[in-house]
Amino acid sequence: MEQYVAVVNDEGQHSVWWADRDLPAGWRAAGHRGTREECLAWIDEVWTDLRPLGLRAAPGA
């Protein structure tokens, strides 16, 4: 079964990536590994504010 990792970028956006491939530029491992479905379920639990970090940190956000 193919393994994936949850990844996150500097804007706090999450995605999944193949565990056996180098991470794309600008992304880092977010701390969860498993099947694609497991990673997506984990992301659904932890990424509750879908706005990019720059927007969340803006005054009046």
C-alpha cells in the first residue's frame, strides 16, 4: 500500500505527498504519515482555518 505524508507550507496550507519522494520546494513534513485517506483525515482534523497564514495574521482578521 502506498504511503503518504501530510505536508504544510509557510502559509499554513496542508496537503498530502508521496512518502517515497522528495518534498516539493516550500513544503515540509507536518508530522503525519499513512495512507492517502489517513493523511487527509488528519489534515481535516488539524487544519480548521483554511485561510492562508498571511490573511489570518492581517490586522482585523
